[in-house]
Amino acid sequence: MRSCWRVLLVAHVFASDAALHPAAQVQRWKQRLRGWLWNPEITPREANDIYSALLRSGHMETLAEYSDVVAALGARSCWEGALDVWNSMGSTCKPDMIAFKTAVRAVGNAGQWEIAMSFLESATSATSARLDPDQELFFHATCALGEGRQWMRALPLLQEAQQRRITPDVSCYTAAIRAFSQGTQPSQTLWLLNDVISIQLQPTERAYEAAIRSCGELGEWKRALAYLDYMFQEGLNANAFCTVEAMQTCAVCGLWSEALRLFHEMFEQVTRPVRSFSISLEVCEQSGLWEEAIQIFEEFVNKGGIVEEDFVEPLLRACINAGQVGKVQTYLHELDQLGFVPSYSLSKFVAKASKEHGNTIRNLATAQRPMSAATC
């Protein structure tokens, strides 16, 4: 139905342009196709059809048009199409630094770091002496390394920028910090953050988020909480994701009360990430706070959260460990009405626990649907 609607729309567009000069019709046609490429509802397949039509028409002439199409395809995660357009551009016009930065960003966001590095090399080579590389180019290249989990190349890239008398700004360092964090190098992540502070650059929220995540991997909960305090002192917005990472760090280190404190302090925010509810329920299970687990779970459901195994299992375990088998039976009734089907392992745990407590819990979801055998 959507494709039929678009066919009718295109027919209407060309009918309305019939009175225009042919050159004006072509220009309007190109503008509308490029506009559709930027539409977030466009699927990757549709984006490929649109850019192919633009290339086949032979009317792509200017560098700005090629760069715009490359950027739009990058936004749609169509890096292969962006590379195709880039290669086609070479026979028509010579790319400038803006085009190189657009191309590095388009392929880098898709984790194609090798192609991004080849673009960087082309932009900074001796044959491109007229081009003027800047911080933004190295920022996009460093982001590409982070997406490709090539953390070992991040620092050499910053050093290369400095050798070219380009002083990396805080965005470049943030991209390197995230590259270390995504590459599971927590010690290097914290070291680089300290280095950024020592040269009197103010780290961004994303840099602190990566650092707090690394604190969790190192078990340094005090440092994670200290980073949250630093953010407030520096006037930065300690966003919910930073707080969630600190919650995870405290939970891993067994600081149940600190994890729940951070969760409740997020109450004033408009939304709390789903992961914060999941961590809180796990904390309640480990600390035996079954009543608080019920409150957190019901808050999550009342806010329209999707009930999944990660939320149900710690809730049921917390109730069973506290001997609240009646609560478990009630929840199984209610969850069955919501269409939740527990896994075989969860059903087996409930049955075993209820037997140990001298009570029988009738697992309605398992009884009404023959899922356990299939799942097993």
C-alpha cells in the first residue's frame, strides 16, 4: 500500500511539473529524490533504488549534490551505496575536504573503519596538498575506529593529528575514550580521561559515560560515584545513561543500597531507561527486598514497559526467596493475562522452589500453552 501511494505521488509530481522548463523539471526531480533519501521512513532498499535512479539519470553534476547523497545514505546506514556514489563522483568532480569528511562519517558510522582510514589517507596525502585537514576529519575517523572496535589505533591517530599541527579538541578525545571503552579496555579509558582533564579540556557527558562503564569493569564503584559528582560540579548534565552505568557498577560490587539510591534519584527525570528497572530488580533479588521489587515492577508495567524474562525472573526469585509463594501465584495469573510465556528454565525454577516451600504453584502459562517441551 505504501509503494502504491508513492507511485501516485510521483505521478502527481510529474504532472504538476509539466508546465516547467525541462531543465527546471530535472532540477526539481533531483531535489525531491534527494529529499526522500533524508526521510527516516525510507528503508535501505528504497534508498538504494533512489540513489541508483539518480546515478543512472546522468544528471548528478555538482560536488554538493554528490556529497548530499553520500550523507543521506550514511544516515540510512547504506554505507555500500555511499561508497558507490563516491566512486561515481570521481569521474565527474574532484572531492573537497567537506566531501571527505562526509564520506568518512558515512562509512565510519557503519563500523567500516578500514574504508574510513583509506579516505583519511587520501585526504591527507601529498597528492591532496591543497586540502586542509581539520579536527572534524580526525574526529569522524576516530569515531570510525570506535565503531569498529579498533581501540589500538585511536591514540596513534590523535598523535598523527598533532604532528600535522592539528590540536585535537574534546570531541576527538571523547571519540578515543569511547573507542577504548567499546574495545573493553577500561584501564586505558580512565587513563585517557585523566589525560584530558590534565590538559584542561572539559570532558563531555559521553566521555564520562564511557569512563563510568569502565569503572564497573574494574570494580571501582567509588570512582564511578565520584565521576557523577564531578559532572555536577562541572555543570554537566549527568544523564540517565551515566547514572545507569553507575548503578551497574554498584550492583557488580555488591553496593545494593547505592544502586537503589541512584535509581530512586532518577525519579525526577522524565523517563528512566529500561535497563535501570532491570538492574534494580536484580538488586532487589540479591538483597531480599521483595516488597520493593514488586513496587519497581509494577511501576515499570504501569508506564507501559514490555514484560520480558529479564524483569520477571528476578521478581519471582525475590518473592520465592522470601517465601512469598502466594505473590508468585498471583503474578503468574496476571502475567498470563498479558500474554507472557515463561521459559522452560524459569518454569522449572518456580516448580522446584514451590515444592521446597511446601506449596504448589500452578504455572498457568505453562499449563495452558504446551511451550515447555518446545522450549526445552
